[in-house]
Amino acid sequence: MSKRADDENRNEGATDWERVDRMTDEEIEAAARSDADCEPLTPAELSSLGPVPEVKQIRLRLGMTQEQFAEAFGLSLASVRDWEQGRYEPDKSVRSFLRVISALPDAVQSVLHSRPDGSGPSPAG
């Protein structure tokens, strides 16, 4: 990530990034563990997770912009951006959908853009 992009990401939200930059790894972990609403995953929980589909790799392989990818697959542009920039990870259902998109992008688009009766493209698609 470029320095400029990194600086732009740091301006979002209420995080005091200068304070975070000064923290040691131990201090960051202690702060994370003190948040009862979002405790770090245990090693067992981490090992049970599958790999997160790389949204950007899928999108680039399909030759699409973020806007085109979001539109083609009925996704929020903001979510696509957040996933690609590492702000959020897709939830389990979205990860499954991304795997299907990765394997069968044309079929997914065909289904998403067909009429409910399956008779062909929808007027909006």
C-alpha cells in the first residue's frame, strides 16, 4: 500500500493512529484482550478458519473495477472497498459466495441478472 493510501485510511474513524504506532505488540494485545466485545481469537479458533477469498485477486482476474465487480455480483461498493483494503473481512456467507464467483463468474452473473422466471435477462441487467 502506498504511503498516501495508508495516510488516507488512517484518517477514517476515531482511531488515534499515532498512539497505536507508539504501542508495543504486547500493549496492543493487552488492549485487544481487554475489549470484552471483541476478544482475540484463540489459536484453536484461528486454526478452524478457512482462507478468506481474496476479493481483489478475483476482481482483477475478471478484469473488473471495484464498481463493476460490485454491480455485477450485487455487492455493496463500500463493502468491496473495505474487504480489499483490509478494514473488514467478508462474513461466512459472503466468503461462500465469493468462492462461487471465483469458480463460476459467468454463471453467477447469468443467474443474478435473469428474470425471476428464468426466461432471460432482467430489464435492469
